Amino acid sequence: MNQEQETGPGKNGKGTGIGVGIALGLSVGVAVGIAADNLALWLAVGLAIGMAFGAIFDSRQKKRE
């Protein structure tokens, strides 16, 4: 097994910030969208915010290493 397969994204919790951010952002977006009766808008807003927070989390993890 080569080195890349052993230490790729998702191994040992590394590189998962985007995925977690998307999941949380979509969850919040769906909840707000249903409450506000505008699911399409809030789904997109939740996705964008989740991706932004996930990218920030990933970049901070890389700085610590």
C-alpha cells in the first residue's frame, strides 16, 4: 500500500471539515427553510455557510500540523 492511501483525506479525522460543514449547514438550512416556508433559498444558504465553515476548519487543522 502506498503512502497516499494510508494518509489520504478522511483517515484519522483529517480532511473531514468540509463534509461535516456541509452536513451541518444543510441540516440548519432545511430547518430554517421549513420554518420560513422558503426551503430552496435556505437550503442553498445553509450549504454555502457549511462549506465556508468546513473550509475554515480544515485550514486551521492544517496550520496546527
